[in-house]
Amino acid sequence: MKHTVNLILEQRPEVLERVLRVVRHRGFKVTKMNMALADGKTAGVDMTVESDRGIELLTKQLDKLIDVIECNALAH
Amino acid sequence: MEQEQNKQGQMMRGADAVIKVLTAHGVTNIFGYPGGAIMPIYDALYGAPVEHLLSRHEQGAAFAALGYARASGKTGVCFATSGPGATNLVTSLADALLDSVPVVAITGQVSTAVIGTDAFQEIDVLGMSLSCTKHSFMVTEMDELVPTLYKAFEIAASGRPGPVLVDIPKDIQIGMLEYKTPVQDRVEEPLLDNRLVDEATTLLTQAKQPMLYVGGGVGMAGAVEPLRRFIKVTGVPSVATLKGLGSIAKDTPGYLGMLGMHGSKAANIAVQECDLLIVVGARFDDRVTGRLASFAEHAKVIHLDIDAAELGKLRLPEVAIDGDLRQVLPALATSLDIAPWQAEVARLKEEHQWNYDRPGELIFAPAMLKSLANKLPEDSVVCCDVGQHQMWVAQHMWFRKPEDHLSSAGLGTMGFGLPAGIGAKVSRPEATVVVVSGDGSFMMNVQELTTIKRRKLAVKILLIDNQKLGMVKQWQQLFFEERYSETDLSDNPDFVTLASAFDIPGRTITNTDEVEAALEHLVNCDGPYLLHVRIDEAHNVWPLVPPGASNRDMMEEMDKST
């Protein structure tokens, strides 16, 4: 099942690694991704992820990350 | 206060600011090991009002910080240098992550100008930390140093606690900054959702056969007393996880001890038969549930935890409340009408008591550990390593509170016990601290005997020796056709001679009639001591839920003594 995940992140050099590590470790594959720095403090990431696992397993783990300000998911 | 304000704006080295932030957080003890990239911080430490305990390996330092934190409820702090110093922390940080232990690890790093050039003792510590910490930072600007350290302490101890690493390049340690106490964001406590409380209360009052499944989160939340009141008001029967041991007083009616792979048979049967499972600060770990699909399969679930990511992760609850257990538990405490179930649980407890009868002269570890538990004074801490002895401790000893039983539960790290015991003794110097280890685990951080010698710490070591990697051997015996691949440890060193090289006295016992006097001496003698106990290598841990099986299908004892 595919989902779009929209994230607003603290702009830190390692934040993308942090997010992608969780995505992989929790059993999801990134099939598409876009990242843009916003206002000097935050970064927006939109990604499509695919997995047999329920999307909440991922979004709850992403929400826990200190540098994740907002995390929303939409089913395809 | 006035004096504190006067210090605002003071110019100092980054390294001095690190020590100042620690003292501002009430840190009195640090565990660590110096090296090139953290030398300015060690220089600042020299003469500072903080006690540093030198370990002999960074893993030992970090485990001591974990032991300190777990025995006291305070945040543990450890230092390591860049490169190998930092990589040696990884196992301990992972242990702290899986067991939710508040630890702040500070690592030196090569100077910012040479980061990324493969400089001497340079490794990407921030990258390495991502999978073994709750959060991590690398400080690259002078004015970020103090706020970052403040955030590290806040993150380590708040919500579901965990390890936080702060990597500090050498130029940041040497550079000057103006020290200002950061204004901290107020963390908003989540409000209790009354609708969920009502739903949970309805499930509770409708249940005929409720069971309480208590995990380490209760102790971490400081919710032992609310939990005990909840049990008293509801009369609900209970079981605990490895980390939950000590949360429920041993004589509590309906308390059946540990559940899971090596849990008591009564605990596992009761959970399988219940119609409502109230999960408090626990997370459906595979060592607890056995085959998940058949775990408490007829039960509805109320799941209470501070970490929303645990709710529904492995088992979908009927009601989930993420919040402070100190608020949630009193809100749910209501008297229940479950007398027939209480009687059934009492019957299960009576029917499945431990059997300590063992003919022969060889020492039976479960009986010895039960005796040790009864000899320990009120203020005691037992630190385990990992393996058969760890499960025997969990099954046959008892604890007054969760802080009195330190065991590497989630990560299952051999080598945890000795350094954790050192940290526990530092945090609770008046307590009797006993490290219960096995002949495999003990050798994993044996260098920390020097740390005991250095501070003349009265850490008592009970070394249970079956000349085997016992738990692996047990699985080889049961599930790998007795093909004993690399589990023979009959070439162990002479442990008493080894201890004596560190000025730690000790003796070996091999016979049942030596146990009582030897335990008395271990507990009551002054200073450190090593009691080396040779046991029957044929003894295994029973009962056992085989891998992939339901908790209903426990294997019963099948040992033949040698």
C-alpha cells in the first residue's frame, strides 16, 4: 500500500538522515521524495512510501523524532 | 539566586561551560574515559565540584551511567573521546534506548575544520548515533553549546526517557563563550481525555476476568504508588515484565510474578484466560507475548503508556491512553466485582508454585537466589547480567521497587551487570549492591574490577558458573539437536584468583551445604567480595515457551542432574 507522507522538519544537517533511517527501519520503502528548505528554520519533505505495514506504525515513530514538527499521511 | 544571576554573561571556555551546565543540572557524578578530542573538557573537570569515575572501557563507563540512572531515577552522564571512545559507547546507548533510561553522553570530536577529512580518531558520531539514541546533537557553533546541553537533559528525562548524545568538536571546547542560562520552553503536559477514561472504566467494570500486565514504564513514570493503590482498589490480579519486577509488592493478592518466555506458569495461564488485559507501561515485547496472534487471544485490551507509538504497534487496543501514569491510574481505580476470578487466580498460584526440592550436593541456583533475596537488607540493588542466571533472578528473587532490580531487558546485553552495579553503588552508596553474573557475561566487562578497586566500592559479586554459555547451550540442547557449538567455557579463568589481582577477596563454593554461610558473608562483609558458585551444568531455566509457540504451551522441566 502506498501513502504520501508530508513532513515539516527542523532545519538541521542530519534531519533527512534521521527521517529516512526511521522509514527504512520501520519497514517502508521510499518511492518518491521532494525536499525544500523553507524559512531558514524549517524544511518541508513530501515523500511517497510503500509497505505492507500500517502507515500509523511509521507516522507515530516519525512524530516521536524531536526534529519533526509536523507529520501527516494520506493513503493513495 | 542573586549569585547565580551574577554569573550570567560570564566569559568562559566551552569546556568550562559544559561542566557548568552539568552542575546546574545537579550532576554530581560522571562516568568516563579521557582521550585526545575531549581533553579540554577533562581539563575543565580538574578540580571541578563533580566527581568523575574512571572506567577502563567506555562501554563500562556508559553502563555505569545507566546503573546510576536506573538505581536512582536521576539522569546518568558519561564522557568519551572521539573515534573509538565514541564507538565503544554504542552498545550501552542502545541498551539505554531499549530500556528507556535517561542518559546524557558527551563525546569529544575532532575540530570542525577537519571534520569530514578522516582525521585521526574521527568517526561520524552523529550519524552513528541515529539508531541508538533518543536524540543526538553535534555542536558546531559556540553559542549553541549551552542551549544544546540544556535540551539534551530535557529530552533524556522527559516523556519516555532515553539516551541523548552531544558530540562536541575540540575547537568548540576550547573557544570562548558568554555563559547565559537558556530560557527553557515549558513542556505542556497532555491533558487526560475523560472520554477515554470513561471507556476504559466501562471495560473494567464489565470484565469478569481482568488481568494487569505491568511493565518498566510504571517505575520510569514514578507511578509505583498509584499502581499499588489501583491494585488495592480494583483487586485485579497482576503479572509483571522483567523490567516491571518490583512495581508490585511480592505478597500482593493475585500477583503471579513474571509472564512470558520464562514467566511463571500461573502468570501465563492467567493472561491467556483473561477477558480484559490492562497493559501499563509495557509494550507487547516478543519475549512477553510468545506467538503474538495467540497472546491473550480472548481479551479486550486497555493500553496505558506515555509513548503514543507503542499504542497499537503490535496489538490493537480497545482503549489506548497516552499520558502520565500518575494521572491515568488514579482516574481508573474503581472497585470491581470479580471474586470468582480472584479465586481462580489464587488456585493457579497455589497449583504452580516453584519447586526447590533438588536431591544431591550440587548447588541449585534458583534455591540459592531465593535465599539471597531473603537475606538482603531493605536498601539493596541487584544488578544482573544476561542469560540463565538473569532469568533465575527474575523468577526466584523479589524486589521492593523497580529501582532495586537492574537487568538489561530490551537489548539483553551481556556485560551489563558489573558496570551497572558500579553505577548503582555510586548513586546509592548506603545500599547493598549485588551483581549476579554468569561465567559468560562476567568476562564481557571484567576490566571494570579495576574501577571497583580504584574507589574501594563495596560491590558484591555472585558469580554463577556452569562453565557454559548456559542459555545458548539450553537452546542448542532443546532446539538444535544437542549440537553444542562454541558454548563450552570449561577453560574459564580461576575467578577467585582473578578477583584477588584487583584486591577483591573471594571464595569458591560447590556444595549445597556451603551456600547459606557463604551468602551471609557475601551480604554482610565489608568492602567488595566475589562469591564464585559452581553449579550443576545440567540445570536449565524452566518453564520455557519455545520460540514461535503460544504462552499456553510452556515446556516443563526436563533436567537430569549430572
